Amino acid sequence: MQKLARHVGTNETKLSQAFRTVFGMTIFEYIRARRMEEGQRLLRAGKLSVTEIAFEVGYDYSCNFSVAYKRHFGITPKEERATARR
């Protein structure tokens, strides 16, 4: 985050505060939400396995992705895929 702050000409604290004011969440929450949305898109497309999707969105382990996905959307990746196939 330090590089990003420097790139936009501010410090980390000011960047974090401004980001929260504009988006209503921290930078890390925003990134996690975008990762989950991309994971959802890939699950619905149905071309990759859950493990491949986990790697694609930046998780080293599919179980960590599955836990984060359920926490974010309230259903598991497998349930998402089953719903998308209907």
C-alpha cells in the first residue's frame, strides 16, 4: 500500500481514510470483494475447477477460497456452481 500511496502523492493513512470515505470500506475489503466477484463469475462460467478458480483469484489453497467465498456470499463455491447450472 505504501507504493500506491506514493504513486498518488500521499501517505498510507490519508490514502486509507480517503478510500474508506469514498468506497465505504478499506482497500483490503475492496480487493477481497473484487476477488470474490471474479470467483463468482468464473464459477458461473463453469469452465474451471474450484481449485483453478482459487488460484486464478489469488488463493494458494482452494479451502481458503471456499471459506472466504461462503463468508462473502453465504453459499459455498460448489453450491454456486450448482445454482448456475439450473
